[in-house]
Amino acid sequence: MTRTLLLTRALDFAFPIVLLVLVVGFAVASPGFLGVSNVAGILHSMAPIATISAGMAMVVMMGKLDISVGSIALVSVGIAAVMMQAEVPIALSLLVIVPVGVFLGAVNGFIVCVLRVNPLIATLGTMIGFRGLGNQITDAQVVLLPDALRGFGNFSIGPIFLDSIIALAVLVAVDVVHRRTRFGRTVTAIGNDEATANRIGLPVRRTVFLGFVMAGALASIGGFLAAGQVGAVTSFLGRGLEFTAVAVVVVGGISLFGGRGSILWGVVLGALTFEVIRSGLNHIGANPYFYQLISGLVIFVAMYAAALKPGKAGT
């Protein structure tokens, strides 16, 4: 028992140590890496994916997956951008973003909870379908945001960008929901053993449905943050973010089998690890394709570490 506990503890601290080593290594290789502007830039870059990953983490905590979040980001922000282009008031257009994300998340929840389709298969289908819808809405063209919004993505309070503050607020809120509410405890119970959660009378289907709704809502917010950083909505918005979000969750120590992990700590650790690698490689002038290789290696190591842990994630 002691040996198992020691192994679990060692694996829990593995990626924080890896992140620390990466930061020190890049700081030595490039003195400007730990400069205030670059650190703020790293937090700025990770804001959209951290927001989307918070919703993904809640779904993963239940032992489910939602790989449609990138496409939800495109549809929700695409609708708002087209409305703005049609001279609908900006405030009214912005109010549409989250409800669209909620609705699309509810579609996923309905397919999974009512139609009983496997979550991976269900959201694979909606990922493709929603992206087609998003491209139809935007005509697969670049839709520029109004001048009043183009500066939003680069607005800062001191050295800290506003979207970094928004992302942190989202992470704290989701973490509190997970740790301090009945809904959050039910999420963990479902992840640990869905059959047992059903037997003791927990609202399993309703909780899973709401988890997908939350993932959709946060995907729409993350999509808006991503669009704000470039000042436009393109057909590439959100593409690949679903897989990056899964990678962030895994690297952050949240078990893909559900029931284990911390949303705040896990998402911050995972998103920060990938952004540190990206920024560090850019600082030392590495080939950009090398980032994909390193990221893939990090994901593999994280999955292998999860497999070594005892319990559901273990062998």
C-alpha cells in the first residue's frame, strides 16, 4: 500500500517538475524568456485554451469526452460576427455567443443522454457537423470584428492582459463548482463509478447533460477570446482546439477515466506546459514543427504516467 501511494505521489509531482525544468532551461538559453512582457504573453496566449479546457475538464471528470468544443467556438462566435457585420448592435450580438454555445452543448447532451450514443462518437459527429454549420454561416470567409472590439484581445491592465484575467476567473469559478457544490460532487461520483452513482439515486443523466452544456458555454467564451486576439473570425477558428484541450487535461493530471484531478491546478499546469514549450522554442529559434513533436511526446508521457497510477486509470 505504501509503495502504491509513493508511486502515485511521485507521478503527481512529475509534470510540475518537468514544467520547472523547462522554465529554467529556456530561461538559461534565452535571458528574455522570464521577462515580464514574455510571461504576460504566455498567459495571454493560453487564455482561450484554458477557458475551453475548463469545460472539457468537467466532462472528462465524468469519464466522458467532448471533441466538438472547437467547432462550437466557431459557430457561436461566427454567428455574432456575422450579426455585427450586418450592423446589429455590438452588445446585442455579443449576448448571442454564450446562449449559442449552451444550445450546441445541449445538443451534445441530448445525443449522449437521451439517444445513448457513445460520447466520443456523438461529439465526433457534431464536431464535423458544427464546423460545417460554422463555415456555412461565415461563408468560410474572414469576418472582421468591428473596430470597437479589435483592441479587446490586446487590452491590458498593467502588464496583464484582460483575457488572462477572464480565463482565471472562469477557472476559479468552475473549480469552485466542482469542489464545493452538489453538482460537482455528483460529477466526481459519476467519474468514479457511474453504475454505482445510478444505484444510489444520483441524477446521473441530468448531471452529464449539464456537463456538456457547461462545456459548450465555455467553448463559446474561449472562442470569443481567441477571435479577440486576432480581431476576426476565420474558418480556422477552433480547429484542433478540442484535441489541445484533451491534451491540456491529460498533462494536468485529470484522469481520462474520470473521477480524479483538480480543475484549477490541472488546467493551469497543462495549458502552461504547452505554452511554455511553444514560447521557449520560439525564443531559441527552433523549427516550428519541432513543437508538434515535443507536444506529442509530452502527451504520450502523460498518458503513460496515468496508466501507471493505481485504480481505473491503471492497468
